Amino acid sequence: MYLESEKPKYPTGFGLSLTFGASGFLIALFLEWTYTLVNARKAKSVDEARAKYTEEELFNMGDKSPLSSMCCEPSDVGGAYAHRARDVSS
């Protein structure tokens, strides 16, 4: 990346670093946007799902459950049924 022949400015090295950093930032924004869309779609069908399925059936659906949600924040890890998974395994 940082070629000896390009010193002291190293345009290739700094250009690649900037490109990789910007790519990571754009991918993170895209992921956040995607999670928001998925959660919005699932939120529309929550009432229907509660009427159609029992709590146990919804729990067993895992990620396919309309009550599950995508998250980006570490405090949200585990989703809607994290407390229930701990209760069932005990």
C-alpha cells in the first residue's frame, strides 16, 4: 500500500485507506437503513401474528417471527425473546 517510491506523500496508501474507510461507513449506513425497513415491515403484522399464533409458536419461529427485530446496538442483542430464551433454558 505505502510504496517506497511514493514517499513522503504516499497517495496510493492514503487513497486506499480513505476508500476502505468510506466503504465501511457506507455499508454501515446501508445496513442501518435495511434494518429499519425490515423492522417497519414486521411491525405492520404484529397484531395479526398475535391473533393467529400462540406465544410458544411465535417463540419457536425465531428470526422468522413477526415479533423479532433486527438490531445494531449492543444493548438490543438477543431481540424480543432474549428474556424468554433464558427462562426456557433454566
